[in-house]
Amino acid sequence: MVKFKIAFICQAVDEDDPIVSFSLDWIENLLKNEKVEKLYVLGLRVGEHNFNVKNNKLQIFQIKKNNKIKTLINFFKIIQKIVKDVDFFFIHQGGPYPLLLMPYKILFGKKIFQWKAHPYISSLMKFYAIFCDDLIFTSVKDSFPLNLKKIKTVGQGIDTSKFKPLPVLKKRGIVVFGRLSRVKNIHLIIEMAKVLRDSFNLNLKIDFIGPYNKKDEYMLFIFNMVRDWNLSDNIKFLGKVNRKDLPKILPQYKIMVSANDGALDKAMVEGMACGLPVVSHNSSFKSILTKSVVNYLWVSTKSPEEYASKVYKILTNDNLKDFLSKEVRKIAANHDIKNLIDRILIEIGNYYEKKN
């Protein structure tokens, strides 16, 4: 069996980070994979982590220094230290690294592979994809919409051993999880809450979980909507939570709603793994749904009325809710991170075989 020595480059190695702590799931599962001999992790920022590693299989470096120049110099120092020992570079979620690593690709023959989920392709991303990356892995086709043979769809990558239904009473109504910003269309969910109350006589509790800027113009607009429509008793902004607590929090809810316009949101699949029916207009989300559930969960018009109608039908029909809960768990199982890592390493192995 071919074993790899990998340089894994990511934004942060920190279990307390509410947004990018899922990098730890990738690292943990790479370490468990029998095809990985050695893992060098380069995190822009390194915080709390606790990996159970034997035989010096893991080495972690922090890239970031006091300023950008020192950070760049430190990055090259780290690469220079490990480059002769690694088989390839694996970049997790972007940054300028494909271009920075090109000299090592040219001089040492080290391949550059990248995980990327971003539906809006900038000219710089396109340049990296065409001229720097050897393979690009993404969750679904719409998550990185470039017509290149080097792009491989491998699923989202969630830890289904952690995200699963729990024997708890579902006291809470709707959960919306993730960083709160304009791209998440928070106003659409507020409008949905008003329709549920005024047209369906359903006063649901909606919890927004995730960091936000209280002074942001868009969030101020959202707060005013909630106040002006007398929805303060229905809608709560709970702020950020520690990501390691999320598997215990999500199963307490009955349903998840996401109005995100971007790539397939990891939180959506995590909610599904916990047995939560997820309602969304997101096109990448639609692509992973089966025929048996798509008409119940996918919102085709991006309207608060359709969102409200879908939510109402699910929450007022226990048989339907139970059916959807079982079906979305099956879908989420296809996105388990262990299987994702296996698929990626198989693709990389096949790539080397073809090159040889």
C-alpha cells in the first residue's frame, strides 16, 4: 500500500474557533487513515487542540506572525524545512498558498491539491485552479463551478460519529446556524417568521446561533425588523457557541432553516445528520437531496411565503417530520468525513498512477 507524507495547510487549528474548528475533524481523520504516514499541519493560527497521536505522525506549525511580511517569511521557512519530506501539499479552503507553493512544484515536483467550496469564482481563484492546482476537491458540482477535469466532487465531510440524533426532548423550534451576514439572507427568515405568525397562526421560536457584528449595517436592519414586527419574543440571537458543543445543541431543535446563497453549508449537513429536516432554497443543497424529500425541503421561489409553507407542513405533521428525519440522516451518511478522506486519497493515488 502506498502511504503519503502530507503538508496540510488550513486557516486555523483551534477547537474553540466557532467557524473553522472543523479543520480539526480533517486532521483527526487524516491521522486515522492508514494511507497517511506523516502529517505536517500548517495553520495560519494555532490554538487549542488535543490529538491522540503516536510515533510522531503529526507535526503542527503556526504560520502567522506579528505582521504580513514576517508571516510570509515564516511560511517559507516552514515549507523549506519540510519540503523534501512531503509527497504533496493539501490546501484546505483557499488562501494565496497555490501561488506561493508554485516554486516547490516546479523545483521539487511537489503536487498541489486543494479542497475548495466557493460558488463565486474570482479571477484569482480561476488562475490558481488552472495554473497552480493539480486536483481540486469540492463538496458538490455547484460548490466550485469551473469546467475543469481536475475538479472532483467528493461530498461535504462531516463527522457522523459526533453529529447524530440524541434521546432528548425537542423543546426548541427552528435553528439557524452560522456566521450571520447579508449572504445568509437573514431578512428572508425574519419575513418567514412573520408569515408563519400572521398567515399560519404559528408562533415559532427561532434561534440564530453564530457570531455577528452588532454594529454592522445589515444586522442593525435585521434588529429593526424584529422590533418593528413585534417578533422579539419569537427570535433570539444567541451569538457564537463552541463548535464542540454543537452536536449536543442541534438535536434539541425540530427543524433547521438556511437561506444561504453560497456553497453547500456544512452546518446544513450536520443538522441533517442529527435528524433535522432542513429547509432551504440553496441550489447546492438541492443537488444532494433525494427525490423522496426534495419537494418537502427545497424552496424553489426564494420567498418567505414558500419557506413558511414548507416549515408549517413539516411541523404540523409528525409522520412527515419523522419520515424526513430518517431520510435526511441517510443523505448525511454519504457525506461522512471518514469516507470523504478515503475518496480524496483514492483520487490522489489514481492521479499519481496515471502520471507514472
